[in-house]
Amino acid sequence: MAKFSGISCGIKKGKKDLGLIFVEDGSSVFGFFTSNKIKSEAIERSEKIIGRKANRNIRAIYVISGNALCRYFGVEKDIQTIVKKFSEDIHRFSGKKVNPNQIILLSTGKIGVKIQVEDVLKNSYSVLENLSDDVSDFSEAILTTDTKPKISRFEKNGISIVGIAKGAGMIFPDFSSATTLSFIITNSCLPQGFEKVAFDILQGTIGTLNIDSSQSTNDSCIFVFENKVESNKKVLKEGIEKVLSELAFYIAEDGEGVKHVVKLFVHGAKNDSAARSICRNISFSFLFRSSIAGCSPDFGRVLSAVGSSGEQIGKVKITVLSQNGDKVIVAKNSKLIIESLEKARNIMKEPKYEIDVDVGLGKKGKYSMLITDITEDYISINKTM
């Protein structure tokens, strides 16, 4: 199994900030990265090395937290220096020569801030010395404004999967394409063509998150298939979907200043693409997201977002559902039901609930997202650099 490590190199004072997944020989590694047209230079480099097709030559996934390695003059040289030194340290540690292009370098943190390269270089051998089977130190080392690590596991029919993620702010990932980094490691062989399946699962889980409508320069999801046990596509799909769904929820509930997590489900649309467009338009409404924070049943803001989506709609129906099965219809025939709003307010006081939006065309188009409130705490965290 892959080995993991996480140590402090001084970027985040008093906290772990240098993480490593040491990949076993023969593993298949591929990844998906932000579709933001302005990417971290570290992400651009990693995407060129692995991209969406499996690479069996990767030996290390090296993660720097606290600095995005992004968009300052000289960053390319800093990246080259860090990776070259680490490849030399791996050779010294393991006795095996490793080409810099066998190292995936990921980063997360502030954009446009020059990294103190020496802090990384003088600790890069130590991160190798601290390798173990335990993912805890690694899961802690990749965090930024997160309040806790995010780990999920799955085991079935001899196939084991572990997922690790970070993310709390700057969360609106689009992999068709703070920040989401996620890692999926499994002992399974990689089935032919499974990269596309993995991408679809990613887009349907972490890819549906919206905490602050801000797409990162550094979003990355890396898959490691160790090719040790016979693959089973059905089990793999089930396991990866479970793990990524759990990680998506952990990211949402740990969002910067978040008090409420809402599953938003849009259906009855012309097609899935139209449902996605409507769902995303609702998620973009900071007016409604502020209402979620205040437990205020202002569902006129949802009706407005549906109507301004540019998509074909019929008579809109909105239902609010609690975790214990209670539900209240707050809009029907595109009109608010005033007498139902106070009942909805009680559900909105819960930390988790659902909003169901039927756009009234009677078609099969559907899409869901995880969204959160926008609170004063979010502003306090982000109002200064």
C-alpha cells in the first residue's frame, strides 16, 4: 500500500504543511484538474505529466499547503528547484533514481505570494523519513482554513479504497476542467477505460459543491490504482462514489463560516443540462444563500433565480424537506404559499436539509448540488489577504 507523511516545514507556523503520498511501483496514477483558465503553475506542470490517462511511472505525490505556487514572477524556477531537490532526496532515501517528472507537485494556499523555497528544501528529506501506513499526518498537512481532516474509507470483496480531501473556501470546483484537493487510493487493478467512469463520479460528487461560487486555480483530484487485486467495476464504482460523496459533504460542512448545508435538487427540466443550469443559477444567488444563513424562508429569491436561468420552465413548485422526513411546500404554480413559510423556517434552522425544485415541464432532466449559507464569519475569514 502507498505510504503517507505530513510534517511542518514552516510555511504555516506551528502546523503541518508538507504532505507526501509515496506511490508503490507499478501503480496507475491519473488526475483531474481545475478548468480555470488561470491555473497554478504547479497544477499546469502536474496536468502535463499525468492528465486523464493513467501513468505507471509516478512515484510521489508531493503537496505544499499554505502557498498556491501560483502567478508570481519566478514561480516556475521555484517549482523546478523544489522538485529537483526532492527527486535527489528520494534517491538518497530509497536508493532508487527518480526523475523529476515522476513527482506530482500539488499546492494550496494564497495566490501570488512567493514561497520561501529554503523552508521546503531543508525539510524534504524529513517528509520521507516520516512515511507510514497512517494517513492522519498527510490529511492534516494538506489543510488550509479547514478545521479538521477529511477521510473516507470503503472495503468490499477484497477491494479497499481510502479517500482524503481538503477544502473549506474558494469552493466551486469544475473538473471538466482555499481549494479542493482530493486523493483516492485503492489496491484494485485499473479497469480499461475506467478513467472516464472516475471523472463522471467526481463531477457528480465534489464537482457539485458550491460554498462561495469561487473556482480555484488549484483544484485537483488524483487517483492511485495499485494494481494488486482483481478489479470489479461495479464494486469500484460503488466504493468511489461513496467515498467521494462523503468527502464532498465533509468539505461542505467544514466550509468557511458555514452553519447550514443544503442539498438542492432540480428536476422536471427539459434535460439534465437545463437542470444543471437552473441549479447552478440558484446556487449563485448570494441573496438566497444569505437567507439560508438567517433561516429566512425567502423563496421568492429561488423563484427569481429559476426564472433568470435562461432555461425553459413551466409552473414551479418548491418543497423544503427535513432530515427526519418532514416537508413543506413553499411555492406552487410559481407562487409563494405564504402560510407555509413559517413551517419552512423551522426546517431551515436545522444544520442539514433539502430543497426540491420542480420546474414544471414534466421532463426527465434533473441535477443536484450541495450548497451552503454565506455568513458573517465567511466575510471575516476572507476580508483580508
